[in-house]
Amino acid sequence: MYKAEFDKHIQNNSLSNNFILFGESDFLIDHYTKTLSNIEDASVLKYYHDEYDFNSAKAHLSQASLFGDRNVLIIKSDKKVPKKDLESLIDFCEKNPDNVFIYAYTGDDHKTYTKAFAKKSTMAVRFFNPKHGEAINIIAQIAQAKNINIDNYSISHLLNLHNSNISLAVNELDKFAVFETNITTKDIDSLVYGLGAVNIDELIKKLINKKEFKDDLKNLTEHGEDEIWILTQITSYITQLYMFNIYIRMYGAPNALDILGYPAPAFVVKEKAELSLRFKPQTYYKIHELLLDTELKMKSAKGVDKSSILLSTLIRMQKLL
């Protein structure tokens, strides 16, 4: 099954007691492992990577728990556990509903577990890397649990700063826990990068307004940002503007929830709406063609000077505007 179906089982309290979690998203595998094993007073045994030992794992699930508590076994590894071992551990869970077994597989062989143990009570769940809107919702839920006041627009900004890496973005949340006020993009820039750092939005706005941008670009790369990431962020921003342009021409006024998938502050909606209407659809087409061709060149050719290619592309982009 996939995440959406699994979430419904969690909401309906219709979970099994043994799970195989796998897929492309290590963050979600880890997140759900923690959620499923968060059982008060449980006796938890964890194995990571090469620590796994079948005999001790079997003993943990087969023994009676002290004081009547539940036995939880977690195996997290990028190496596959032998099928016979898994069948035996699952059998112990099916015989004793107080047991919980979680196999968090972080390897690349996803097909192995897609339809595995279909005749058992096992819930095998494949987690794909979340799309941007889904990632925002996940971080928003975690922030709410930590009593951190941050809106979706600021979360999106935080994600962009970390190349859409949810794990890194979530790790930053603890920096904001001491604030009782709403966390803004300025707070994020200050705490994540430092007061002197430039963010990607500022670079993009200078590009669009045909202002000098080379110092901003240099600042970003000196802070460790990859040229391909910078290019994809610019492409994403231009795509958003195009979506605003189309939506406004169809309906007369912008709606951030429809366009972006989440509500954005009024000043952001106004700014992007005004920027979007500056350019004709043909201009958007030419810019997208330029940016996508450049991304392909950067990714497919070895030993290319990405910095020079990116700079040349952005200069050409400004000429198209």
C-alpha cells in the first residue's frame, strides 16, 4: 500500500502489529517508524544496519514481557533481512497481538516488498519522496506538535533553503522553538544562514527586475549551494509566475491555494501576481526552454564548468525578459 491508505488505517485505528516500511523517502520511513513504536512502557529492541541477529530478535518477540508491557522489535537497514527470518518474526506477531515488529528497509530493491507477505497480516508500505506541497504539510504538523508558530509560506522558504530536504528542514525547527511569535522568512534567513547571507528569492527578483545579480549568485555558491539547485529553484519560481499569469487571465484574480496548493501571505500573492503579468506566454515558453536545456546540459555532460554555464544562462534569461 501507499502512504495515503496507510494514514487512513492510522486514523481509523485499524493497524496491524507488523510492518514493512520501504521506498524512496528515508525521512518518511524513519518518521513512521518512530510513530508506530511510540508506545508507552513498551520493551523496545532496535537493530541498525549490521547489528541484526535473528536469534536475539526472535527471543525478544517470543518472551513474555515484564509487567505485561508490549514487546517492540525494530530492524532498520539498507540490507535485506532473509525472507525466512521475516516470516518467522511476523508469525510471532500474529500469535501475540501485544507484539509489534517494524522492518524499516532503506535499500533500493523496492520491488521485493511491494506485494510481499500478502497472505499475512503484514502492512507493507512504500513511501515516495513527498512533493513540495505534501512536504510542507508534514513539516507543518511536526511544527504544530512542537508548538512552533510558522505558516506554510515560511515552511516553503525553509524547504527551498535546504534543497527540499525534509530531514534538514525539520532539524531546523528546534531553533525556532524558543520563539513565541510567528516565525517569518526573515527569522529563517537569520537563524539558518546568518544575517549576511542572501536567499534565493532575492536573486530571482533581481534577475526578473534586470538588476545586477552576480554578487548574490556568488554569495549563494560560497554558502555551498549547488548550481543545479539554484537553476531548478529559478525554474520553479518562473513556473509559479506562469501559473499565476494563466490563473489571472482565466479567472480575473489570483488564488494562492489553487495555484500553489497552500495559502500565502497577501503581500506575496500581490507581488507574484504583479510580476506574472509583466510577461507574455511566449516569453515564459522561451525562458523555460532555456532553463530546462541548461539543466540537461549540466546533468548530462561531465567535467563542465557549471558556474560559467549558469552565469551565461542567467544573463541570457535577462535578455529574454
